Amino acid sequence: MSNKLIFLTFVALTFGCLALAYEPKALQDFCVADPNNSVKVNGVVCKNPMQVEAEDFFFSGLHLMGNTSNPVGSKVTPVFATQLPGLNTLGISMVRIDYAPWGLNPPHTHPRATEILTVIEGTLQVGFVTSNPDNRFITKVLQKGDVFVFPVGLVHFQRNIGNGYAVAIAALSSQNPGAITIANAVFGANPPIPGDILAKTFQVDKTLTFGCLASADHKPLQDFCVADPNNSVKVNGVVCKNPMQVVAEDFFFSGLHLRGNTSNPVGSKVTPVFATQLPGLNTLGISMVRIDYTPWGQNPPHTHPRATEILTVIEGTLQVGFVTSNPDNRFITKVLQMGDVFVFPVGLVHFQRNIGNGYAVAIAALSSQNPGAITIANVVFGANPSIPGDILAKAFQVDKSVVDVLQAKF
Ligand SMILES: *[C@@H]1O[C@H](CO)[C@@H](O)[C@H](O)[C@H]1NC(C)=O
Ligand SMILES: *[C@@H]1O[C@H](CO)[C@@H](O)[C@H](O)[C@H]1NC(C)=O
Ligand SMILES: *[C@@H]1O[C@H](CO)[C@@H](O)[C@H](O)[C@H]1NC(C)=O
Ligand SMILES: *[C@@H]1O[C@H](CO)[C@@H](O)[C@H](O)[C@H]1NC(C)=O
């Protein structure tokens, strides 16, 4: 079998596993991994929820440069469920990627994840190849603040095309996305794998042991489905553009290096990169935001009905927290510094607050192309038409006059 044929077979087989490649749908607030438990399940057994603490949702060190002294000149620092046990079952994770001048993150696939990447520093050329039979190569040069998406399972790479160092932050739509570096897996096996055995080997890849369960967004049935907002046909999500008219721009967004306008009563601004802003995200189950905070600004308590959120601090100091569901309503909170990572499990009420005298910036990813946001204060006190005051007075166990004051503010 020729190398090219082996490669194509490999791509086809990897793609064939996709139907099985999603995380379990969360059946409870969270399931913090307990690596000490010997019981084997899909993912990792949960820790006793009463012993869960803020540290379980936390990782520190994403501000540190990875060691790129290696033949490819790049280094991935992972924040998967192994590094951040609270990610277990939540279907999202984050990495930092460092690139030496002209360093390369060589062609690889993530069998279980779509990846959304933003450039923090430097200039990257990125690209991916569509599956058989077209194998179209879609490529783009990214500057600081640009965002690009690599659809699940497709072969992709990034290359630093500048003379300085480059840094990217990327999020992946799995707690354990897996990585298969094409050159290593196919041509670098030790001892070498006979070509005719490779196909069989990949069919029993461990991705097959992952259950076929529901996910928040559609399961892709093709390489991608770039949103066509001009089409009047209504579906869950957005109708796809003709794949032959798809261009690199469809997977691209520019501007995440720009500070949002925080001149508003809460002192924070979310700049979204959802499927509306980046049409290539349609059906892929992931998105990204930049959040700016004035000194003491807050991103007030809210929920994302369709997404878990993983956040890293780029600048400043944030207090973050979330509240578990009934009946416990435990408040889990933590102060984050630059390079720290925190996860907000799907659907739970959470917030971030800048507790420094300077500006703060965070990059976060969400496990939906359209996570939705419900800001508690606005929904409860600012509904249109208003929720009757006596209902709220009873719900909050306060006098109706207190509710009237609050309703007047929203
Ligand atoms: C696992 O066991 C080690 C050693 O006994 C202990 O230090 C660690 O805290 C345990 N981890 C969890 C999540 O319980
Ligand atoms: C980086 O990695 C190289 C090669 O493994 C090693 O020789 C070097 O000491 C490392 N540098 C640091 C700062 O850890
Ligand atoms: C939608 O229509 C507008 C105006 O006709 C056009 O500029 C735009 O490129 C179209 N978008 C797509 C995704 O085809
Ligand atoms: C920021 O928003 C405020 C309030 O909406 C507005 O008055 C101001 O002009 C905006 N500033 C910039 C730089 O856009």
C-alpha cells in the first residue's frame, strides 16, 4: 500500500469513528474525576460531591511559555481532565501552544474534538484538509486577535511564520480530545506497521470505546456545515453553504486582540465569536469569547443553557464562582491570576469580577456554537412584561417594595 493510500485510509477510518466520539451528556451538576478510584467507566469515576472544592475546577500556569526546544519547535501545554479534574464529563478543554520562530505544530487530528484557536502573540499560518474524496486544503495566515476553527477529526496544523515567538490559546470540544500526529502514527511506528495492518489497527482505536451519546450541538454528519444566513430555510442551527463555495474566511474571525467597551453599569464587555460571527462554527459545538473588565467591573451572575465554559486569565486578577443546583446551592469560588484556568459546568449560575485596580482580560471557550446567556438580574427583575412583584417577593422572601425598587432598575 502506498503511503498516500495509507494516509487516505487513515483519514477515512478516523472520520468513520466520529459518530461515536462525543462526551456523555451531563446528568448532574458535575462529576469531578477521582483518579484514585479503580472502577473503570467511560471517562473517570466521580469524586464524592461533598468533597469537591474550588481547586477541582482550577488549573494554574497557562501564562508560562512551554519548552519549544524540540525538532518541531512547538509545545502544547494541555488543560484536559487529567490536569483539571472538574472537566470530567463536561466536553471541553483548553491548551496553550508555544511556537519557536518558524516552529510547527505538525499535521495531526483530534479524534474527539473540534478546536477553536486564537493568536495571543505572533503570526501563524494554519490549515486543514477536508476528508475524501476532495481533500481540499483550506489555509489562512493569522495575526494577533484572529480566531480560526479546525472541524472535528480533520488533519490540521499551525506554523509560526515570524522571526519571533508565537503563542496561541485553543479550546477543544472534549475533556480528552486525543491527538494523532500523522507522521508519527503512520510512518514513525516502532516497529513499522505493515500497511495492510494499519487499517485494521485504526478500526480498534480506543476512540471506539467512547459511547455514542447525545451532545449539546448536532453531531456533524460531514466535514463542516458553514452557516448560510441568507437561506430562508429554518432548521435547528443554520442551513449549510454549498461546500464548494466554502473559503478559509468562513473559518476565521478577526479582532479578539481589541479591548471591548466596558463603559456600562456592570463594567465588563463580552466579545463573542459564535456561529453568527464565525459561520464555520455551525454544528461544531464550540465557540470562543473575549471578556474585558474595568477595575472592579463584573460579568454579573448568568447561566449558559447550552454550554460549559472554560476560561483563562490573560491579564489582571479575577474572582470567579458558581453555585451548584438545588438543594445544596453550594457557592464555589476562587481568585484567579494570569495563566489560571477555571471551568463553569453547563447551566450553572456563575460570574467573574475584576478584583484589581487595573483592567482585566479573559479568553473563554464554550461547548456550543450558540451557548445562550441568561443574566439572572435581567431575567428576574427586567422581564418584559414584568414578572408580577408579589411572585418575586415570595420567591426572594422580601417585601414587595424591595422588588419594586429592583424592577425599576432593570
Ligand atoms: C489520590 O491519592 C493520593 C495519594 O494517596 C492523594 O494525595 C490525592 O489527593 C488523591 N486524589 C484524590 C482526587 O482523591
Ligand atoms: C528544554 O528542553 C530541552 C530538550 O528536552 C532541554 O535540553 C532543556 O533543558 C529544556 N529547557 C528548559 C528551560 O527546561
Ligand atoms: C448574503 O447576502 C449578502 C448580500 O446579498 C452578501 O453580501 C453575503 O456575502 C451573503 N452571505 C453569504 C454567506 O452568502
Ligand atoms: C463606549 O460606550 C459608551 C456607552 O455606550 C459610549 O458613550 C462610548 O462612546 C463608547 N466608547 C467607544 C470608544 O466606543
